Amino acid sequence: METLHVGVLGGTFDPVHNGHIFVAEYVRTHLGLDRVYFVTAKLPPHKSHHMADAEVRHAMVEAAVKDKPHLVPCRLELDRAGTSYTVDTFRQLQASLGPDVRLNLIISAEYLNPDSQKKKKNWEEAAELF
């Protein structure tokens, strides 16, 4: 079976905007990804300000990608209880999509800051998954 290459772009998407769409399409095209999942965060641990309701934010993602078949809204974190951590999302995605799927994390450069990495749960383990 051929490996399916999937990009994972997570965020609060508060609101989703053209920059998110541009980055997803750019990365998909340049890395040859089959699709990009837009994972709407329910309770991100690094955001302390008030956000729009998670269901409203996800509905905006669905509307933004509705005519883009390679961009897939994903409510995995919305349907899971508790705080959203990337490592948990990758574990769950890999288990649900199967071993023939290669997940590729799409992140903002701000998360490459060493101070930011120290705040991430299981950063080293997450790096092994992608």
C-alpha cells in the first residue's frame, strides 16, 4: 500500500484567515502532501485570553475550506476532553488513520523558539512522531 502524506495544521483559528489557507496550500504543494488537516484546538494550554466558542471557530474553518478538497477540517481535539496537546493529537490521528499514513506537523516559526519548546508537553516524544 502506498503511504498517504498528511499535513497537520493545528490552531485556535480565532479566526481562521487567508494566511492559514495560504500556508496550508503552500506546504501541501511544496511537500507533495495528499491533504492537510485543520485541527481546531478546544482548550490550548498556551492561550490564556478569551477566545470565540470552539464550535464557532470550527464552523469558520469548515466554511473556509469547503471548496478546497485537499484541506480537511478536523474536530479531533474538539471531541476529546481536556486540554489540547499536539502529542496527544498525533497519537490519536496516527491510530485512526493507520500505519500507512505519514503525518507532517505544520507549525509557526514562533514555536521553534527554545523558550516556547520548554512549555510544550512531551516535546521530545512529539518530535519522534513527526
